[in-house]
Amino acid sequence: MRKQRSVKDSYVRMTELVLPNDTNTLNNLMGGKMMHWMDIVSAIAAQKHSNRIVVTASVDNVSFKESIKLGNVITLEAQVTRAFSSSMEVHINVWSEDIPSGTKVKSNEAFFTFVAVDQSGNPIDVPEAIPESEEEIKLYEGALRRRQLRLILAGRMKPHDANELKSIFDLDN
Amino acid sequence: MRKQRSVKDSYVRMTELVLPNDTNTLNNLMGGKMMHWMDIVSAIAAQKHSNRIVVTASVDNVSFKESIKLGNVITLEAQVTRAFSSSMEVHINVWSEDIPSGTKVKSNEAFFTFVAVDQSGNPIDVPEAIPESEEEIKLYEGALRRRQLRLILAGRMKPHDANELKSIFDLDN
Amino acid sequence: MRKQRSVKDSYVRMTELVLPNDTNTLNNLMGGKMMHWMDIVSAIAAQKHSNRIVVTASVDNVSFKESIKLGNVITLEAQVTRAFSSSMEVHINVWSEDIPSGTKVKSNEAFFTFVAVDQSGNPIDVPEAIPESEEEIKLYEGALRRRQLRLILAGRMKPHDANELKSIFDLDN
Amino acid sequence: MRKQRSVKDSYVRMTELVLPNDTNTLNNLMGGKMMHWMDIVSAIAAQKHSNRIVVTASVDNVSFKESIKLGNVITLEAQVTRAFSSSMEVHINVWSEDIPSGTKVKSNEAFFTFVAVDQSGNPIDVPEAIPESEEEIKLYEGALRRRQLRLILAGRMKPHDANELKSIFDLDN
Amino acid sequence: MRKQRSVKDSYVRMTELVLPNDTNTLNNLMGGKMMHWMDIVSAIAAQKHSNRIVVTASVDNVSFKESIKLGNVITLEAQVTRAFSSSMEVHINVWSEDIPSGTKVKSNEAFFTFVAVDQSGNPIDVPEAIPESEEEIKLYEGALRRRQLRLILAGRMKPHDANELKSIFDLDN
Amino acid sequence: MRKQRSVKDSYVRMTELVLPNDTNTLNNLMGGKMMHWMDIVSAIAAQKHSNRIVVTASVDNVSFKESIKLGNVITLEAQVTRAFSSSMEVHINVWSEDIPSGTKVKSNEAFFTFVAVDQSGNPIDVPEAIPESEEEIKLYEGALRRRQLRLILAGRMKPHDANELKSIFDLDN
């Protein structure tokens, strides 16, 4: 039987300081640097779940609503939501904190997917991911729908085969 | 009348070498570094179209199919596909080249969206983007559909209002 | 009356991945890189306690027992232990995790001291730091003794005036 | 008989420019970056003395008195003070220079300890370090006392066994 | 017979953004960073021509006429001009673009020379480089003269043996 | 009368460690990184001579004879050779040391030229540079010849006007 592991065992928190080289000429954090941090924190979560080296398989839509300033403290939290044979979906929340004013806002949310590989780089199975809290169960259930959207967008699934996804487009109504 | 500018004027090509710090312990390029490069090349394309400072507004789904090795030469090409008042969608193609073997493969394709801002960081209108070649026209037309998907995924549009998007899900069949 | 703040409000956790450029030719993390991370995580803790920009005032003895390998995941936890007018002592614990083998060891422990400054760089008072747990109270009480050792080592206090410190050397026995 | 080597053969001088990413939002050099440079310059001194790869074993108390500005030229000088079987203590002096005003101040002084290792990472004996000048002899003699303090602070020596150290606390007077 | 390859097959274009750490305290790009980029782009051109790892053999005189500002977009174009057994000369043109004002100026021009090496680091022959356009032929012909100047400056050729070079100094008039 | 300053007051020594990201896939230092270090050390020498911010004006031919390995210790020494109104020529010597084998070889020699500028970036006069030792006098005298070659190569002087330079080509014999 496949090994099981609680999703909360994969939880990782990372804190970063926005430095001059991370910003554009308006002193705002560049989106690419944020993506870079998201990739590292979520790769570590997937590594903790699988005890394997992992490679990024896909990044879901990310939107940037808040501008983040030089000197801000960035907190990134990542946790595996669900595992599918050798792949794992990781959910990431990002907060940005302006220390002098004491304000902290949620700036981003994202889903990254990783594949666990062995020393030769071949995919290898990972433990099942077991959600426990209400929030974890909700993310676990949504993972199937997000996976179908990923496969369609990568041209590897036909839209009319995406049963899970249909619900959000009210396809049968 | 709004200024017009040919999309091909925004074309940017960037070349990068995969260095040790860009790789994981299997000597494969980390996904986050690739996203970082994609953000820089596409931000430059959006800057060239608008002659403005730009900020990343969103990143569409990106999938990573090929593993890219230490020492590979990465070529990124970016071009604006369409402009919407202050925002611009940019299309990015990425190739990875292994010099000793002379093999070159297309490794990624992505869409990033940017907003042009003035010196105070407020959104400001950009020129209309005029497609010319067949490929450019196809990307221009698809931009509306991708934009609706972005708005739905960001929770800012209801799926049943996404007329353009419905077509890919064969909603009316 | 001076403002008070619970020490646990300053808690920060930071996670880092050991990359090639952080290591020596045996693939071990260099001590200076670890000190750099310790400084960042503890500066953020001091900033959270004081809502001020902070500058490093001193670093206490740090010893490196474990060698840390390329690819390891480093977790640093920092929390203010005590505040003295404009300065704050921060306690840092560091763990190193080897993902494939699933082993995690405590690799370092350190005390950094920071001074809060205003926009002109002049020292400015910070809230009192209130310990609550048994561990926090123990660290709070030890802070006085460590401070005397720091002042002696910096040549700013005569050893025989260090009443708190005398106890560890059993000076009166 | 153990090989001998003059301490001055290990002398290293390093010069660095304070760049934007090395500074906080007040444009002052961050303490962690300074520790990083100190580690590199002193590791090179220990390598020159031992002709071996070395690993950082401990860092003694460092205090930061002067704030160092963006654009300053930093000069670090390191020299082995004494060797103990496989370990070496290195003394570091740091100066900060503001070029336009032509002012140069001593900003830091520190002691780092390194262990020489063979290709498998095991400790290996190093040559004896022979002091010559008055200053070198003074540093050589103080090394024993600093070593006892290090062992006590690391919990590896009982304070009442620290005969050398007792003198600075006037324990027998 | 020696393999032949069109010089234009080695063409590489690289785009870089001037970031804070690349600039001095007047916010101008430092010359050393520009040389670093020139080396990378021209090494890639030489790698493309030879399908080999290459090492920098020499850099010809480079002059810096324009000051380049923080935030500017730098475009570097490199192409092999001529090959000599295992070495290749590469010509580099650099443009600097100020996006908000829409101005683009040619800022530098340079010649770097590389040697192709095998896996043990020994020089190995490369294909002949065939120029086609008028500009390429001119660069191809000048390569001999520049090579003699390089050999003289490196003390490996006597000035009176430099037949090609003599022409620019009107030696026989 | 113009201020005078001994050339030896501008002497700077810098030490660097070759890290993974500085090397190509054969673990050899990339030439561009070396040029970057040369630019920093020589800019500091020119700053010390002039007490001004300086900008790189030109780099003379540099040849790379020795391959430098990962982990090597690089020592760069720079000193102003001669000043011309607002510009200064700096001579740089580079040594590469392999610590385990204890071998140290001279790997490069170069001349960089800098212009001193005021806060608005305009050229400003610098003190005269006074050579003292035999070696310094030889470098001082050669500076005129190297300057003519630079002007010719930059197309700003006609070869037959380069009286100083003619001697090395035995033009009148």
C-alpha cells in the first residue's frame, strides 16, 4: 500500500528582505524575483513531503495586486495540497510587511506543481498527501479541478473531458 | 486618437548561460530562475512598447517539460501581443541549447501581463498594439480569451460572463 | 510609561537552500554565509519588536559544530530576548535538514544585538520586551550576563564590575 | 617534529566596495555582509598557513561601532595568531574609507577560528605558528585565554578550569 | 579538409537591465560589469561557432564613451569574425537604451578572442569561419591586423614582423 | 600649481576566492569575472589618488595565459602609473594561488584608464602622479606611449602623429 503523510508535515515558512537589486527604478519588487522565491519555498515543501529531489513541473496563474517596496519583509508559506503518483501540488501564500508603519498585507497566492525524481532524474512515486483541517480538505478537493485546467492549458487534455473543471463554468446548466 | 504601434517593435531577445547557482543538486535549472528571466525579458518588451516603467500584473500558467542542464545556453524571445488601456500581454518563447551536442529544443512558452505606470506608480495608457504577421494576429486574437481566464482565476469575472473563453470549453455544444 | 511588547511577537522563521556559491570546494556551507543569514533573520526580529530600522551592534561567540552540505535546507528561527533602552538582544536557533535522508540536526545557536535608529541614524528607544514562557524567561534573565560579557570584551566595562557575570566564574566561591 | 611557519606568511589583505545590495534602507552596510567578508579573508589566511581546505569552527564576539556607508572602500587584514593541532585562530582588522572626504577609520576587529581538513573532511594537523614582532607575540599569548573563553561559552570547559582566563577577571586577587 | 561555417551562424543577441548593484554611487554602470556581459555574449558566439567549451584568450582595447544609467536596457550583439586553428575572434557591439525617453545609443564596440578546448582543457581545432556580407568581409580581413597587434602587445611577436599591422602606421611611406 | 601625490599612495591589494558561479563547466574562472575584479581594484586605486568618484574610460589589451581553477585564491594589485589632467592610468598585476599545492603564478597584467568626475558627472582635474621607484618611473614613462596607442585605436589620433609610439615599431629605422 502507498505510504501516507499528513499535508501539514510539508509546511515551510520563508522570510525575505527586499533588497535594491530586487527592485525596479520605482523601488518596487520585480515580479520575477517573487516567482523565484515562490519556487524555492514550494520546492522545499514538496521535498519535505517526498524526501526526494523535485523539479518544477508547472506554475499556475499568479496575479500581482499589491506593489511591494524596497525594505519590506516578505513572508512566504508553502504546503503540499495533494499528491498524484509522482507529482505534488503546493499552495503558497505571500505576505508583505512594512516594518516602520507596522502594516502587513497578503500580496499573492499561487499553486506550483513539482515532480519527484530519483538520482537519474526519472519520476518516482511519492506518499499520498492526507489533508486534515477544513482548509486543507478544501485545497485537496480543488486540486483535481486545477489539475484539469493545467492539462488543458498544456494541450494534454481535451476541454470536454475535464469533468471536474466543468463545474466552475456551469457547463451543464 | 490613441497612438498605435506595431507589435514587432517590442521584440526582445535575451541570451543567458545556466550557471551553478541557477541549478539544483542534479545540475538542472531551477524553475524559479527561469521565471525570473522570463519576467525580465517580457518587462523589457512591455517597456519598449509603452516607453514607460512597467510592473508585472500577472503570469499565466507555465509548464516545464524539458529539464535544462548546467552550461546550457538559454534564448528567450518576447513580444507584446495586445494592449488594453494601461496593460499589455507579452508572449515569451524559450529555447535551450546544448552547445557540445548542437541540440536546441523549445523548452517553454508563457504569457506575462504588465501595467504601465507613471513616476508616481499610477497606471497610464499605452499605445494600441498592431499585429501584422499571421502569427501575430493569432496571438492578438487569443489575448481576449486568455484575459478572461485570468480575470476568472483572479475572481474578478464570473465564468458565465466569459464569452470568449466559452469557445474553448465548447460550452454551447 | 515605556511601551511593552511580548517577545513572541518578534518571532521570525526563515528557510534557505544551500546553493553552490555558498559552499567551499568540499561542498560544505561557508561559515560567513551562515552569519549573513543569521544577521538578516535576527535584524527582522528586532525590526518587528521595535517597528524601526535597526543596525547590528554586536555578534556573540558562534561555534560551528556540524558541517552543512550543498542542497541542505536551513531553517533559522529568531526572537528578541530582552530590550535595553535602544538596543535589543536576539536569540537565533539554526537547523540543517538533509531532505533525501530525512535527518534534521540543530547546527547553531547565536545571540546578535541590534540598535534601533531613526531616519537620521540616531538611536531611539524601543518597547520593553516581555517574556512569557519558561524558556523565554530564562533567555531574558541570561541577557544581563551576556551583556556584561559583551561590554568587557569590547573594553567598555571592567571585569570586576560585572556582577552578573561573576556567577558563571564562581568568583566569590 | 612538527613543521613551523612564521605567522606573517599567512597575512592577507582584501579590499571591497560597499554596493547597494550590501546596505539597509539607510544606506548603511549590513553587519551580516561584513561577517561574510571577514570569514572569507580569515579562511584564506588559515589556508595559507596550513595549505589545506579549512572550515570555520567559531567566531568570537564582534562589535560594530561605526556605521559604514554605501560607496565606502573596506580594507580587511587577516593573519593567523596561533595554531593548536588542527585548528588556527585568525585575527582580523577592518578599516572603512570614505574616498571623497579622505577619512579612514578602523571599524572592526575580530577573531575567527578554523579547522584544517583533508579531502574527506577529517581534521588534520597544521604547522606550528611562530610569532615574531611584538604585536604578533602579544596576539599569540592572548590566544590561549580566548580559546578558554570559547570552550566555556560552547559548554566544553568548566569556568574554574580556565586558568588563563582567570587573570582577566582578577580571580585570585 | 577543415570544416567550414558561416560567421553569421554564430550571431548572439543578449539583453540586460542595469540594476542597482551594477552601478557606482552616481548611478552609472561600472565598466567591469559591462566587460563581464561582453565576455558572456562573445563566449556564447564562439561556442556556437565551434560547438566546444571555450576559454577567453584575450580582450582588445575597449573604450567607454557614454555613461550608462541605472534602469537602462543594454543590448549586446556578438559574432565570430574569423577563426585561426583553435582560436576565434569575436566582434561585439553594445547599445544602451533609455526607455522613458526612447533614446538608444551605441555605447561600445570590442573584440574578444577565445580558444576552443576539449574536455581535458587542451586546445582543439575549430571550423573555418566564412564571411558573407560586406561588413563581415571587412571584419574578417581586419582580424589579421588585430591579431598581430595582440601578439606584439603580449610580447609574442616583434613589431617589424607585423606586416599586416604596418599599413595602419604607414610604415613604408 | 597642480597638487602632487606619490603614485604609491594609490596602491590597493584585493583578494578574491574563485566560487562556482565564477567558473565555466570545466571549473575554470571565466575571463569576464576577472575583468570585473580588475575594474573594481583599479577604480579604487584611481579613487585613492584623486579622492573623487571615477568612471572607467578604457581597458587596454588583456591576455589570459593561465587557466585559473575553482577554489583558487586570486590576488590583484593596482597602482596609478600616471595622471593626465582628469584621467589616470592604473597598472594591475594578478596572481593566482592554488592553496593545497602551494603554487602561485602571475596570471595577468593590465592597464585600465579612469576619469575623475564631480557630483554632476563632469570631468575634474586630479593631482599629478609622482613615481619614485625604478619600476614606477618605467611605468610612468611608458604611459605616454600606451596613451597614444589608445587614442589611435579609438580613432582619435592619426598614427603618424604618435611620436612616442613610433619607437616600438622602429618606424625610423
